[in-house]
Amino acid sequence: MSDEESLTLNEAQIATATGERRRRAGGRGAERSRKPSGTKYLNLVNNLARTELLSPDALDDIHEASLTILEEIGMDIILPEARERMKAAGADVTPGRERVRFDRNMIMELIASIPSNFTLHARNPMRNVEIGGRNLVFAQVASAPFVADRDGGRRAGNQEDFRKLIKLAQSFDIIHMTGGYPVEPIDIHASVRHLDCLSDIVKLTDKAFHCYSLGQQRNLDAIEIARIGRGISMEQMEREPSLFTIINSSSPLRLDGPMLQGIIEMSSRGQVVVVTPFTLAGAMAPVTIAGALVQQNAEALCGLAFTQMVRKGAPVMYGGFTSNVDMKTGAPAFGTPEYMKAVIAGGQLARRYGIPYRTSNTNASNTLDAQAAYESALSLWALTQGGGNFVLHAAGWSEGGLTASFEKFILDVDMLQMVAEFLKPLDVSADALALDAVRDVGPGGHYFGTTHTLARYETAFYSPILSDWRNNETWTEAGSPTTYDHANRVYKETLERYERPPLDPAIEEELDAFVAKRKAEGGVPTDF
Amino acid sequence: MSDEESLTLNEAQIATATGERRRRAGGRGAERSRKPSGTKYLNLVNNLARTELLSPDALDDIHEASLTILEEIGMDIILPEARERMKAAGADVTPGRERVRFDRNMIMELIASIPSNFTLHARNPMRNVEIGGRNLVFAQVASAPFVADRDGGRRAGNQEDFRKLIKLAQSFDIIHMTGGYPVEPIDIHASVRHLDCLSDIVKLTDKAFHCYSLGQQRNLDAIEIARIGRGISMEQMEREPSLFTIINSSSPLRLDGPMLQGIIEMSSRGQVVVVTPFTLAGAMAPVTIAGALVQQNAEALCGLAFTQMVRKGAPVMYGGFTSNVDMKTGAPAFGTPEYMKAVIAGGQLARRYGIPYRTSNTNASNTLDAQAAYESALSLWALTQGGGNFVLHAAGWSEGGLTASFEKFILDVDMLQMVAEFLKPLDVSADALALDAVRDVGPGGHYFGTTHTLARYETAFYSPILSDWRNNETWTEAGSPTTYDHANRVYKETLERYERPPLDPAIEEELDAFVAKRKAEGGVPTDF
């Protein structure tokens, strides 16, 4: 990544956020002469040595205990077709019973066929993301029932806010892809919601995306929409994963019908399945983090092994979502020290199996305060040092996932960019060591106007979107704005600057025709 | 650290902060039936593998470049006595000139005599701190000219706030020691300020402390006060370091008179000298982080080598304080990606020389908002993963060090405790793996009421002081409090609970007599 690119980003993304704010103390005017270059923060690589909390023996113990669970206790598999496939693969299935047990060797043979890395394709090839290895990919908040900003408060999800959040995801290169519906637009009928939402995502972004596994037909519609968006054949799409789905187990130890169906539809067509047990220690999992990890690992291995029963070599990710609850109230807690440990240990498990590792940027705050920031920062610390490959909910996740926050989205973008800058190699060239500059300035001088400084000052450092470094007097005169105030302004300015990414009119036409046809057919049956 | 201790802490430290708040939504009443146990978070050990950003070659390059600076460019040494000592040690000193140059081998021979770890003694032996190795020690904010809380706003430092901040430092075991005056009490005349402040520190805390190097007499008074506080002989004190001083170079490449005098007085008596260049990249140091590190290392090695000229084996620390400026305004920036890199690379340099490493918990926010939290959290990330041994400004540092904030102090205590909990080894005993508990609950159940959970739920997880995990409705009914609100309440409740640590009346009498005598002598001459 060149310094020129860095400069382009700085001016485009933060002119109004920081520069303008600094030039005119308290001013709210936006300068829009530049646009994002569209090439910054793609293909992030995390070359840090992975932090490990588990010794090799402890890692073995967790691994073996989870296989013992699958072998001796088993999982409830709530889909007859899945049980049949499992039986065919050698699992211990009793006719008419949901409980299925799995030989540990069978599980490990299936896990061995999982690819360690793959490309997830977007309709714009520049937005393709590499999953696994040392790659680090950020996806937007997903699945919040509520949405909030400071002006409008907290409200039920709706199409207008859904679209705005998708536009925000498109506006920052650090958000590599979307990740489900950032907020659930309940003003669209559930029978056709996936059609409207996914066609919006294809039109408003050119990034890779997610489909919910809520019944076979929704999976099939999503796969078709992704195929149309890319303008390719089904055969090509099977070779080139272009869609992902999150499969949550119903912890403890249960995989529900739509989830199993999702695995069948997606894995059989070579699309990406992310198996993520939701193992809150003390609620759906043992109260110890080690015990919750054992259960997480059992559930993940079961789901992942099933993907390989469906299709050997199908691309998947190992999802970790173990956290703790507040034992006083039972409320889920995130971004805690226990969460950090679970994230890092989960990474060790995923790497043991050679499977790309999915993590999350979490917090449980009700607003954009210090808590929101420290819980998120601790999450980012753990997932970065722990070797997360894919970060769902990377931007905008608030209130333990109940709310998609516009301001939190901007805060997260800024923090993600800081992580990306931190991961950039430190330049230790002779020029960077600056011996000549030190010689020129000498004892007692300063570096403000030197040639060495002037040649680099515009691009030397990351310029945050939100950090307010004005002196106290100027800051007070400007009305003592907080990060919340700045984020509120920046998200609106970003939406004003938003431009739709180009889409081939023929593709758009095909997409509209498909959606219209499926709507005419009634979408999918619902309980409504 | 046992679970029992953890419980004691939780109830004592957070009953009013979290538990009570949860039990009575929105209530402000404080329950004060328990007191801190006084044994939690002592002797913190950081067993994480250190994160490294510099290859062995790059580390060599920085090392060699800094020695080239000392050899070819030299440092300005603004104290004749220091130049004489340097000349005697073999440095290149020209009579009547301040510039001194140092042979690289001479520097490295002196550095080799530095102890890799030592004990810093407090008047309460339980509060002794181990410096170096894998130990991690937190000291309170130091040297802020302003002080702030939400109620009183930002104001000049004064004795009342000084005392309150010292009391806060005493109230939390995670704050292992004080670190200079948390705020400069300008309502005490400068000639006697050190006498009042240090005798306050000895009386209001039983933790180790700092003295400013602002002239020989202040050092000597501080050493005598520390000696009296411990009730020991000068001979014992010389064997047992009981006081530390921060020596900042006047970057670039200058050591001022009082700093050099401080090294002479402190090192000659076996007290602790922390040499910390203040190398802001782009201002007092090259605009590149690598260049700023080269200069930091040159200045640090020079000061550290001088301590060993004064007394071989004198205890010291290698201080890193390299950050960047906002190139738009020249304002110092902290907790940035560049700061993180400098902290981690600085740790590699300190470990290369086998010297304990001093870092800081920084941020540049004007208030207790998300920025304050994320800049601090990123600082803590870097210094924890980078192997900091000693963290000055660990709690309360705000606004780039200009303000000591009461609320930020509490926020930092909470974050430091989270770091400490994160560093606790993950329990992977058979009991923690919880296979029996998983067997008992089985698929589809829950863990809320199980024997395994009930036996552990009170101590299983860290209970934050500030995190507000109530659901949105309850939180809204309580008036939508932010972290700032909670921190404001908690700091006041903590001060209400404060109790003076026991002090031998004979020691207190001797201390008062010494201070009275020195005041009668006029303290120290000042320019006022």
C-alpha cells in the first residue's frame, strides 16, 4: 500500500471528519472535493505471531473432551434428511430418534477434508476476499432487530435504515463485505424480505454478502441472486464461492432443521458455511470458559463435519462466539476478559484443524460511551492477536447485537482502520531510521520544518476519523463535542457522499425480473 | 489468586458500582458493608509471549543507529559535574562545551551492568513491587497541571484534589503505587510543595512512590522522607530501592541540569531512575516511527549509561514514550497505531538490553468519551502484548497528560483489572472442562441452575466496575447513564469508603518533625 493511497484515503475519508473540523473550530460544514480511492485496506494481512493461551496439552484436552461429547453424549439433529446423510456417513443414528452420536475418527476424517483457505467472490472482483491463512476480513453488523442513531433514537428495524447501513458498508474499504441484514427490516413482509434485501445488497454494494438459512427456498433464492449479481453460470459459481451463511447451533448440542437445511443447500453448491455455536458460559454452556470452549468445539466440529458429508472440500469457517453472562442478571456480556480468552483459545482450536476462523467485534453497551469503545477494543485486541480471519459484526454492532448503531458503525470503522494501520509493517529502511535527519537537526532543535519531515508529514501517521485532539480551549469553544457527536455527523456526511457502485444494466434487469417473478409466486410461505 | 479473593474483591469494589445499581434500577444508594480485601491484583505476572514487530536485523539496525548518534553526533549535557563524571568514564568531553560524544563500546559496557530486575520497596512490605522480568506494575497518573471531574469541571491543580487522587490510588489494589503528583498542587508554594506532597503520600498511602528531580535538595528531602516512611537506616535504603524518579531528556539529544543532578543523587544512593525520552515523532524526533525510536534509544542509553557511571548496578528502567503528533495541528497524539508500534518496538529494545521497561496508559481526549476509552485500550493492548513492566499514568491520565481526571481514574482501574483478569491463566482442569456438567445437561437444556454453575457463578467471571449490561428498557428508565455517569458516582463512593492505612505514630512524628524543620529552613530556593 503506497503512501499516495494513504493520502487519498485520508483526504477523502476524513476531510470533513477531522481536517475541516480542525480548520474551523466547531464548524459543521463538509468539504466534499475528494472521493475515496476504493483501494485502501483491501487484502489485509495479519503477520503478528498468534497469541496462545492454551498449552499443547490443554489444547489436546479440549479437543479430546469435545470429541468425547460427540461420541458419548451426541447432538440432537432436528432434520430427518440430515440424520439420513449422517447415517450414510457412518454416524450412530437410531430410527425415530433425534439424538445422533459420532465416532471421533469419523469426525476427524471429515474435518481433514476442509480447505484451509479460499476466495469468497464479490460481484466486483476487486472486492473478492481471501479467507484463511493470515488474511483478515471485516464484515458489517448483522441481524440486529433494532436500529439507532442519536437523532432518531432506538427503533425497530426498517427498510430505510437497512438501506442506509448497507450504503455505509459500501462507503468504507475497511468494511470488506456485508454480513447478513445489518438490521432486520420488519416493514417488509417475511415472505419476500429476503428478495428485497438481497437485491438491495447487490445494487447498493459491490461486496460479497450473506444469506440466512431460514428454509431451503430462501437459500435457493439467495444463491440465484448472487449468481445473477456476478453474471456467471451456476457451474462457475459452484467453483467460486460467492455467498456465505451463518449456521448457529441451538446450544447446547442441537442443530435445528433450517440450519441443517442451510448446510445442505449451501455446501452442496460449494458456497461458504460458517458454523458458529452460541455458547454463553453459564447459560447455554458450562460456566467455565474451558467448558464452554469444549462445548463450542463439539458443536462446531459436528456442523463442520456435516458440511463435508454433504460435499467434501466445501468451504467453511470455524465460528467462535463464546462469551459469559453477567451472573447477577443473566445478561449476556461481551468484550470481557473471559471473551478475550475464549476468542484467543478458539483461534488455537481453529488453527489446530486448519480451518479459517470467524470472530466478532462485540460490546454490550446501550449507547456510544466509553464502555462501547473499551468492550469493542478488547474484542479487537483478542481477535487480532488471536488470529481471527473473518470478523462478523465488525462495524455497527451495539447492545449485545440487539441494535445496529449508525454512530457505532463509524466508531468501529475508525477502530478497524487503526487495527489495519497497526498491522502495517514498520518501515525500518535507512531512510526511515533518519540518521541524516537527526544529524541535521542536532541536539536542542526540532523537526517541524525539516526536509525529512516535510517530505512525509501528510502521510506519516494515520488520521483518525473521530479522535478530537484539539486543545481544551478550542474544544470547549466548539461545544465540547464527544466521539458520539462526531460519529453522528460523520455517518450523515458519509451517506450524503454515497454513490452507487456501477452495475451492468443487463444484470440489474435480470435481477429485477427474478425478484418480480419470485414475488409473483408469493415468495416463501411464512407463518404470518 | 484464589476464587475467594476474587469474590471478596467483587463484592467490595463493585457492590455499589454494579450490583447495587442492578438491584435497584437507577438507584444511587451505596451499600458499604464490605471493604476491599487488600490482596487482589498484587504481583501481577504477564506470561503472554511478547509480540514483536522488529526482526532481529531491524532491531540491530535501530540499536546501531542510536549508538552512531551517541558516537558521532553526541548529546548536550547541561551540567558540568555530569560532564566531568562522563569524562572520567571515558566519554569525549571538550572543556567549556556541552556537547559530549560516547564510544559505543563504552556505552554497552555500562549498560551491561544494569540489573534486569529488582524490588521497589514500599512502607508496607505487602505493597513492594517487583520490577522487570514478567512482572507488570501499574502506577497512577502523574504531573498533570489540571484536574477535572464532571461536577467541578477542569481546574488548576490544588492540594485538595491532589489528596483525593492519592486516596483513590490507595483504594484499589490494581494501582500498585503512586507516580509523582497526580496533579500539581499549585496552591502550595513551590519551595515547600515537595515536602507537603510527599508527606501526604506517605500518610495517605502505603505504596511505593516517586520524587521529582528538580534540584539536588528536593531529591535529598524525598530520599529522607522515603527513609523515614519505611523506618529504616540509610544503609538499608541504599540496599533496598524505595523511591523512583523520572528522568526525561529534553529531546532531541539533550539532558538538562536537574535531570542529570537527579541521576547523580538517586543512582548514587541506589534509588530507581527511569530514563524516558519524550520523543514525539514529527516534533522533537524524526517524523518516522523508526527514526523516533532510534533517537529514543540514543537518549535512553545515554541517560542509563550515566546512571551506571554514577553507580554500577544502580536500578533503572528503560522508558518509552514515543508517539506521534497530529500533523495538521502539531498536537500530540496518543493511543494511536503509531504509538502502539513504538510501545511494542520499545519493548524489544529494552529486552535486548535486559532492562525493565516503562510504558504509559495514554489518551488525548478532552472528556470521558469513546475516544478516551479506545485510545487507552489500544495503549494497554500494546504495552501488555509488548511486555511493559511498569506503567506510569496507568490511571487518571487524560487530555494528553494535561488533566488528571477522577472519572478517567475509575475507567482505567476497570480496564486495568480487565487486563489483569485476561492475564490470569485459563483454568483447564478436568473440572473446568466440565464434561460431567455437559453430560448432565445434555442437548437442549441450560446451565443456569446446575450444580456445576451454582458452585462457581459468583466468582466465575470478572464483574466490571462500570460496564452497564442492563437491558435497554431498564437502562432507559434509569436515565440512560453512560460510563461517565457511573465513573463519577464510583469515584465519590470510593472516596467515602477510603480509610488511611496504618502508620506507626513514631514514624508519623518523625516525618512531621522533618517536614517542619525543612519548612522552617525555607524549603528550597525558588524563582517565585
